[in-house]
Amino acid sequence: MRRALLFAALLATAPLFAQPARLVLEGSSNVTGWRCVSTALNVHGLQLHIPVNTIRCGNRQMERDLYRALRADHHPSIDFRFTNMNREADRAMIRGNASLAGTTRPIEIDAAVQRTADGRVALHARLPLRMTDFRIEPPTALFGIIKVKNELVVELDLVLQAGEGEAP
């Protein structure tokens, strides 16, 4: 219980800095698997913000297709607002609202939690999602020959530390 209160106090302290931080989107198509990464995650208070145009897939056409599917021209970020957290030992169930492509849904994230040697809090989570849960049409390419599957896995790594306005 004491650990949960300390973690909640850390999350509620603004600003929080996530360094290092990483978001990975993993999925597949009828042809091959794919992986896209962003390290431009911003945490402030109870909000996590990822600019869509920072997600890199290693293929410009695939990135354009991803940005179009996420409707980045109208919704330039992926956002998560923490609402609740229950922690037991080295695991935490984090609840919040995720916003992707203009759709906001409540989600639960089962995360591994570890205090680092320098007193920061490291989170690691893998969350299976379906694109259609956020009204995202799975992209296609080559006139529909290549079809991205609806299911994907979101992997999130954050190291959090309360700060005074500058990242550590």
C-alpha cells in the first residue's frame, strides 16, 4: 500500500520526465511483420503525449500510411491520461483513457514496475489492442494486395522522475 501511494504521488507531481522513454507498435500484415518506434514521449503530470509524426517505421511509405490511418493531420498525437493505479510488489495495473485518431477509450495496462538505483521509477508494459477499437481502419497497400491485420501490440517503456522543469 505504501509503495502504491509513493508511486501515485510521483505520478501526480508535475512535471514528470520520462527519460529514457520508448513506444513500440508491433503488428503484421498478410505479407510480413512490422515495427514502428517513437522515443519522443512527453510526460507531464498525469498525461502521456506522443506526437504521431515522431513514430518511425524504417520505411517512409509505411510511415505515411500509419500517419494517414491515425488521422495525424487532425489528431497529431497519441495521448494517455492516467486515472488510477493499483500496485502489488513489482506489478502495477494502470488505468486511464487512451486517445488515438480522435477516439478516446478507457484502457488498463498491466505494467512491470521497478525502482532504479537512482530513485526513479521504471515502467514496462505490453498491451494488445485492435485498431478498430479506436475506429482506425487497418491500412492496405498495393491496391489492397497487402492488408495490415487489426491486432497490434503496444509496448511502452518509461523511466519517471519528478523534476523542476528540466529533464535529468
